[in-house]
Amino acid sequence: MSYAHTEVAQIAAISRDRCIGKDNALPWHISADLQHFKKMTTKASDTDHKDSIQGIVIMGRKTFESMNSKPLPKRANFIISAQMDYAEQKGLVDTDNTYVMHNLDDALTQAASLAHGAHLETIWIIGGEKVFKDAIMYTDRIELTHVDTQIENGDAFYPELPDDFETAQESEQMHDDKSELGFKFTTYKRKDG
């Protein structure tokens, strides 16, 4: 699939019932998963200038707000909001590496153009539910952390994987001592053909 010759990948942590959020927050805190997310969405570079971006993420407005409305460091942050004055509301006008777009297509187009210029191979879709669903048609790879739990009253869910995705890699089952939750990292790729 890809978008303008740039890989589109999704990354999320999901419960057994596919829950990704509750009350606009992650329903758990697993440091290994947060480190995994950072490592996947940030490409270490030899030319590590303070200003150079090392990743590109696209997210919906609620996902951005769940991160205290702070852009992720070292990454270009594309935020999708239908509100025309969202950038003004959140003080994001003329902010480095933060772009408010009004639809997914515009976000992907700008992100792909930026990826080419910054020599980045992947655009990361990081949520939420609607953005994951809308972006699936462009997605080449999905990185899911399967968290071994069920969430009561979750209000955001990861979509069912389409049939043309298959498991490409899977980690061992791991355990987070603080949350006492089991989890594993799984990579899904779109089948060829």
C-alpha cells in the first residue's frame, strides 16, 4: 500500500477486547511499552542535530489532548482536527514540528513530503480509534502491544485487523511488575498480492 512511496505503520497497545483508551487516557502504564513506542517512532540518526526530526506521527485531536496537548519530542506531529481554529486554541501556530490538519489525506500528503526531505521511511499512525480505522487502507505494517487484560467501560477500541494482514513477528510474553500485566509485541504486515 504505502503513501507516496513512504511506509505507513500503525502502533497501539490493545487489551484482549481491543480497548486502547478509557476517559481519554491509556488504560494502563507499562514502561516497556512506552519505551517500545518511543523506539519505534523515533529513528536514531548519526546527524543528530537538535532541530532534526527523527520520526513522523499522525494522530487525532483527542490523542494529542491525552498527551497533555504536548507534541512528541524529536518527531513531526500531525494533529487532525475538524476545528478550523484548533491550532490557535492550543497555541500551536508557528510551532516547530507541529502541524494541524483538517483531514487524514492532507496529513498523509504533508507527512510523506516531509518524510522524503528528512530521509525517513515510515509515517506512524498513533491513534485514536477513528484515525486508525481511516488509515488502515494505506497501512503496510501494524505494531500492536497485546496487553493481557480486559478493560471495564473502555471507550476507544482498535479496529479488527483486515484479513490481508498476517503476523510477521511476535515477542515472548513479558510481564510488567508495576502494573502486574502480561504483554507481548506483535508485528503484522500486509500480505503481498
